[in-house]
Amino acid sequence: MKKFKYIIVGGGMTGSSAAMEIRKHDTDGSIAMFSKEKFGPYNRPPLTKGLCTGKKLSEITRNVEKYDVTLYLNCSITKINRKAKTISDQQGSSYQYEKLLIATGGSPVHLPDSPEGVIYYRRISDYEKLHQLVQIKSDF
């Protein structure tokens, strides 16, 4: 079982800001961050105000690796055992922590009776889907 001083569940702006702040106060403590997404932390506002107007993905990422954070991407946490101070992922791997932060953020509200194909624009994967649709349509 891997052990970390700090575990952050959630790979968004809040989790990455927490990791950066932890590192200011603890230069040696091990930090792990778990995210369901295939991308590391990034600034969400530029999804609509940056990528669509020509910014590159590298310009909106929050490079937590430089803060010595171990990133677990495409990784869902399925269980927390507070007594044992462990978390488990969808693969059954367990990780031990001293301190745990749950920073999972929010999810868009899916409107009832919305038509098929509605893109709920929140993640980079949503941007990719929209971008692909626009590229296909522009080829006509």
C-alpha cells in the first residue's frame, strides 16, 4: 500500500490550489492527487474563454508536478476508510494518508427532457467533443 502525508481527491482548481498551498508550508510531505479526468489540473474558465479562441491546452494547465505532487489520472476513488486512514480506487488499490482533502467540485445539472447530444460543457473532454463536432461541420 502506498502511503502519503496528504491525499487530495479531486484534480481540479481547488485541489491543485490546495497542493500548492500545502507545499508552501510543508516542503517534504508527500502529496497525491486523484482525478477522474485523463488530464491533470487546469483552469476551467479558459475552456470557453481561451481554448475556443486559440489558446493551447498547455497555457491553461496548472502544473502541479513542479510541486512534487503524484498525480493519479483516470482514477476514481470508490471507498474511504476514516478509521484506517485509507482510500481505495476503482481497481482495488489502496492508499494510506495522514491528511485527506476531498475537493471533487461540482457536476452540471442535467436538464430533464433535454434532447440527445446536449454537451454539458465542464471538462476538457467536453471541449474536445465540441471541437470535433465543429471541425466535422466546417468541412462541408
